[in-house]
Amino acid sequence: MQIVRHAAGTFRGVSVIPLPVERHILNKKRWRGVASDGTEFGFDLDRPLRHQTVFFQTESADYVIRQSPEILFQIPIISAVQAAKIAWQIGNLHFPVSVGEHYILAEDDPAVAQMLGREKIPFAKVTEVFEPFHISVPHSHGGH
């Protein structure tokens, strides 16, 4: 078994070997997993790894975290105020969100579904990789 303590580097254009893992396991600092080629890994991390992270490398392969997709609520963003209100309401239920440019993603949970229904907030169910707290809106690093 290979022990992993941190991310290994960047993609090098060699063979990519995925290690599939559920989000709830990926959030941990200590866990075990098996890559698609059968290689076993033990993770003893300072901080959790994320989807698409290269965590181990050999001369001919990059081993990569592949977070499993899950069923989520996709809530369209109509305005910044509406998005902030919805994200706050979901957070107030102690559930994380991921904010994209045009939608908010939240866990498919009965409490979230009840709140969305009560507030008459439209949503669709989608199956995607969920990266909570990840804001994927393009931004600039220019001065102010």
C-alpha cells in the first residue's frame, strides 16, 4: 500500500489512473482507497484533497482523484440578491452549496427540498460532482 500525505503535482501528459471516491470520504484526512488499476492507497493528509487532484505519480502514470457524481438540486440564479438569499437559507439548514455563474447546487436532501418547495423556488435535479463552497465565477486580479 502506498501512503499519501499531500498532492503530488500537476498533470504531466502521461497515463491517468483514476481513484474513484465519494465526496463524504474525500472530505476526510485519513482514509483508504483503491485506484482503477488495483493499487491501494492510504491517505494521511494535512488537508483533504479535491476532485481532479494528482495525488501520486510514477514514471508512466498520474494517479488522480475522481469524485463520484451525486444527485443534486440545481437552482437557477436570477439575481445576486436572490442567490444570496437562497444560499443563506440553505446554509441556515447547515447544508453546503456550490455557486456557479448561472446556478446554485445543493444536496438532494428532504430538508432542502421542503425549504425550496415552501419558498416556491424552482429547481431541477442533476447528477454532477459536488464541490461545496467552490465558487466558479470568473474573476479578475486587476487593481482597484
